[in-house]
Amino acid sequence: MRGKGVIGLLVMVAVGYLGYRFLPPQFNPFAPLTLDDPPGRITQFKLKRLPAERCPILLEQANQRGWISTKNLANNSDGPCPLHHAVSVANFGDVRLSQRFVASCPLALSSALFVQQQAKPLARQYLGSGLRQIDHLGSFACRNIYHRQNARLSEHATADALDISGFRLTDGRNITVLKGWKTAESEPFLRALLAASCQYYGNGLGPDYNAAHANHFHLGMRGYGLCR
């Protein structure tokens, strides 16, 4: 009986695998990620398992589409926070940044998709205006979590996290996380945005997480889609 059970399990796995082969690529979790894949858990799965050699290819495609503007940085192996294959992000196409930031390839690619597929349409949906600029507090910083001496290295130490503090709209409004989180006009937009970040980042932390995040969204690559 045990042998029959093993055979049955193998048959189920084989059928499942063959079934996936005939799915459209955007619905097949084992198909290569493309920039045209729709938001959702399957795309999130693909982002999480994206081969390191494919990330720069997709990031270059995002550059060509005008979703992001990046510049490759020289590798730096010195000190406790070495950086390899990092980029400097200048903007997200027509969405400006308060300043450039340094990002790993996965952070830059995930951010380009997040802004194009979520931040821009959600601004239109909830606030009735285009998104003009994203304000942030930085990305790369060679430090431990919460600057604690005995803690592990922060995601910022590997340029795998971005702290976003606010959004400026084309109609002139300035939405900040600090003031907007409990404001009737902007709270639905900010909460929808943080919830949507789960589809692109490993973690998204906001004001409800703890006091340290009262004024920004921490969007990092570690984890498997925990946003709170």
C-alpha cells in the first residue's frame, strides 16, 4: 500500500507540472517573469524566485519603457556592507524622486513595477490626480536594525529597502505618511498602497507596525509579503 501511495503522489506531481506547462505564461508560476505579468500572487512568486542573472535584463527593459531611470554603480567590496550590482535610481519615469537612491537590482525592479502598476493608478483612483513625485528618507545605510549594536544588519545595509515618506500629486497636493495616515482624504490611498506593496516586496511596514515607522513606509526585500 505504501508503494501505491508513493506512486499516486508522483503521478499527481507529474500531472500538476504538465498542467502548468499549458497555462498562459502570466498565470504559470514557473514561467519566466516579464514586465507584462499582471499584479498578483503569481507575479509575486516569480519576483521572489527571480534568478540573479535575469534581474538586470528586466531592469534594462523597464528603463527602455520609461518606467525607471537607473545607472549602474561600481562594485564595492570594502567594509562591513559590500555592494555588488547595485544601481542609482534617478526617477520612475514621469514620477520624480526627492533625491536619487541606491538600490539592489531586486529592489529597483520591484519598485519600478510597484510605481507603474500600483502607485500611479491608485493615486488616480483614490485622489483623482496624477502622481508627480515620491519623497523618501533613503535606502542604503550601513547599519544594524534600529541601529542596535548587537542586532543583525538592516535591509538598508544591502540596499534592499526604501523608506518612503510621502507623495506629491500633479494637482499640487502633498500627501505625507506622518500626517495622512489618519486623515480622511488620504488614509484610504495610503492604506491601499501599503497593502499593494505586499505583491512586490518581501515586507512593507507602516505606522501601525510601530512608532519608528510613524512617518514612512519601509519597503524591503526580505520575507514573503508581510505588510502591516
